[in-house]
Amino acid sequence: CVIYKDGIFEMWYTAKRLERSAFEPKISVIAHAVSKDGVTWEREMEPCFAAELLWEEYSVSNPGVLYDENIGKYRMWYTAGDSCLQEFIGYAESVDGLDWKRVVEKPMMECQPAHRWERYAVSEPSVVQHGEWFYMVYSGFEHRTNSRLCFARSRDGIHWEKHPGNPIITGGKQGWWDGGYTGKASLMFDQGIWKMWYTGHLHDRTNIGYMTNDRTDLGF
């Protein structure tokens, strides 16, 4: 996740530790880097966010970060849980983008067994602040290797209303480049249009797709 603030590009990314053995859990953390041109980056020596709570287990990853001028803080939505597939979405705030405080100590968003498309996990949030709302695109997992893209919105960034039309992006027709499953999207609102880049999978191939939506409220 990259934002541009006060003449500097800031990036929060997932870093993974190499396991020493097959019995050691895969551990991921969130790290921070800055750049003046968006090409050459200077990384912090230590991660800025790591798993601490019981539900976070070994890993935190897939940060979605924005700076909220209304409260003068950075907001981060992140994925946490099992070391192979993180099942929950958490939330934290920071004054400087490095020292993060969990506002709630339980998952902000969880999977819903009643919804087949996200009965296994919710993951990979990307959040945009537009008007009075925060809009999120996230991946809902039916099982470990099958995800679909979903939308949600919130007034405070903590309590979320899921889109009645979820899942929104289910993948293309059989044999298409995104016919396997979709996930890991990045959302933005630009010149009156919603723009989204997302990952599409088919067999062992991964591609990046692009979509637009001209409905200001994304159809809520």
C-alpha cells in the first residue's frame, strides 16, 4: 500500500521470515518504507507492526493505509490469523505511521458461514475515504484457494455494512484469464470514477485486471 503525503511517498508492505524448518510457522509482519520519487525506497530497520493478540496468531499482512485529516491520524486495515491464510481483518491507528495502536482488540471483520463466498475467510482489504463514507474492497474466501471480491462501507472505519450484491467480482467465464478466482484488489476514486485493479487467477497463472464504476456510492 502506497500513499503520497507532504511530498513523500510512504509504503506499508508485508514481510515474511524464512522458516528454518518445515515445522516452523510462517510468520509475516508489516514494514514501512519512504521514497522521494516512488522508485528508490528507504526501508525501516524493524517492522512497524506484528502479531500480538491471540486471534492474530503468527501473522499480520496485506495492509491498507490512508491518512485521515479529520482526526490527524493514519488508519490501517490489515489481515491477520493463520500463517497460511489470514482469516480476519483488523484495524489500528497511528500518529506517525510507525507506532500503531489497535483501537479494537478483536477482529473488525470476520467471515460469515451463512455467506458461502466468505464462509472461510475475509482478507486483503483496500480502503478509500470518499465523502462521509469509507469504502472497502476485500477478498472473501469460500475455501483456502477460492476467493471473490466484495465491497463494504462504513462511516467510522470500524463498523462495516457489507454490500447487498456481494460477491461483486466473481471471475470471468470458464477458461478466461480470471476464471479461477479473483482477489488482492486496489481501489481508488479519481475524477468522479471508481477505479480498481485486481488479481485474476487461472490454473497456475496470475494476472492483473482493471475495472471502473461510475456510481458514486458503488451501488449501496
